[in-house]
Amino acid sequence: MAIERKQWKSAIVIAATAWMAVLFGFAPSEATAEYGDVVMNEYSDEAGMRPVVFPHWFHRIRFRCKVCHADLGFKFQAGGNDINMLKIIDGEYCGACHNGDVAWSVENCDLCHSGKAGTPTQVHESTLQKLIMPAGGAPKK
Ligand code: HEC
Ligand code: HEC
Ligand code: HEC
């Protein structure tokens, strides 16, 4: 039983490693540019807040993918994480860093809730035309 579980575990590790190799090994140049900002609006509009604009590229040049997508549990899907403020204030998701320690804290509502009202959850400007992105992130609208 213990051995089986170990094998299963290493199978998962191998699968995860292969996936990472696909992401970073084979297409490093596209990987740095093809994903734009992620607009998150599962709850914001309804709650009377502007949608959240997450500058993915800004974060990706500062942290390894693993920090967010493995350690912090962010799924690879725009809007796929059921994030709300309670979780953030509890130190989950964005709140793991935006706590006044690693990065500025949650009081700065407008820095995250910066989208145009009514913009649906989406990966914004995720096109190959955007091959050159300024280091500070995608241009603010
Ligand atoms: C600071 C945290 C963070 C880092 C670092 C990070 N991501 Fe993300 N990623 C996110 C968040 C947040 C989302 C959107 C999730 C949501 O909307 O719920 C996302 C979404 C995605 C998506 C789905 C949306 C899209 O753009 O197609 C992919 C694919 C992805 N990330 C790949 C990567 C890769 C590859 C890296 C490393 C090069 C990386 N991420 C680094 C936080 C991060
Ligand atoms: C792994 C740590 C980490 C996570 C997780 C994280 N951030 Fe950040 N974020 C940072 C750091 C560090 C900065 C830069 C802070 C500074 O400049 O003082 C930053 C900056 C930002 C900025 C400003 C970008 C700019 O152009 O100056 C926004 C907006 C932002 N984060 C939104 C989010 C949102 C929304 C989430 C969750 C979906 C999130 N962040 C998750 C670390 C993180
Ligand atoms: C670090 C980024 C960040 C900051 C700062 C932030 N939020 Fe959020 N907030 C989010 C994310 C991500 C979501 C989920 C977005 C969605 O899908 O609608 C969210 C969702 C919400 C929601 C809807 C869900 C819920 O929990 O009710 C409200 C209301 C909200 N935020 C209010 C605030 C207020 C008020 C502030 C300032 C005190 C604030 N937020 C600061 C990232 C942030």
C-alpha cells in the first residue's frame, strides 16, 4: 500500500514536470508574451466593485510559475479560482503576497479593482501581436 502510494505520487510529479517542460522548455519565447492581463469579474460587478485586472506578465517576471500555480494553488484558468475578499484577507490567493509584507496590502482596493465595469472575466489581449510587452506590464487603459 505504502509503495503503491509512493509510485502514484512520483507519477504525479513526473506528469507535472512534463507539463512544466511543455510550458517553459519548448516555447520560452511565446510563453513570455502570449498571455495578457487577466480580468476577473466573477463577483466584482455584482458587488458594486470594478472588475479586477491582474497583470499576469508583471507577476511572471518576478515570481516562478510554481509559486502561484503550485504553492498558492491558482488554477490555470481565468476566473477558475473562486476568489473573494474573505480568502484574500485570510492570506489566500492574492492575499499571500498583498499583505503589506511581500507587496502592498489589501487596503489599496483600486489598484486591483481597476477594470472597466461590465468587462467579463477573460484573458485580455491574449494575442500573438503582443510579442513585445513593456517590462512594467501591459499598458493601462
Ligand atoms: C503571482 C502569481 C502568478 C504567477 C507567478 C504566475 N501566474 Fe499564471 N495566473 C495567475 C492568476 C491569478 C491567474 C488567473 C486565475 C484566475 O483568474 O482565477 C493565472 C492564469 C494563468 C493561466 C490561464 C490564463 C491564461 O493566460 O491563459 C495560465 C496558462 C497561466 N496562468 C500560466 C502561467 C505561467 C506559465 C507562469 C510562469 C511563467 C505563471 N502563470 C505565473 C497567477 C500567477
Ligand atoms: C507571489 C506574490 C504575489 C501574488 C500571489 C500576487 N501578487 Fe500582485 N504583486 C506582487 C508584487 C511583489 C507586486 C509589486 C509590488 C510593488 O511594486 O510594491 C505586485 C503588484 C501588483 C499590482 C500592481 C502592478 C503594477 O503595474 O504596478 C497589481 C494590480 C497586483 N499586484 C494585483 C494582484 C492580484 C489581483 C493578485 C491575485 C489575483 C495578485 N496581485 C497576486 C506579488 C504578488
Ligand atoms: C490584491 C488585489 C485586491 C485588492 C487590493 C482588493 N481586492 Fe477585492 N477582489 C480581488 C479579487 C481577485 C476578487 C475576485 C474578483 C472577481 O472574480 O470578481 C475580489 C473580489 C471582491 C469583491 C467581490 C467578492 C466578495 O468578496 O464580496 C468585493 C466586494 C471586493 N473585492 C471588495 C474589495 C475592497 C472594498 C477592497 C479594498 C478594501 C478590495 N476588494 C481590495 C482582489 C483584490
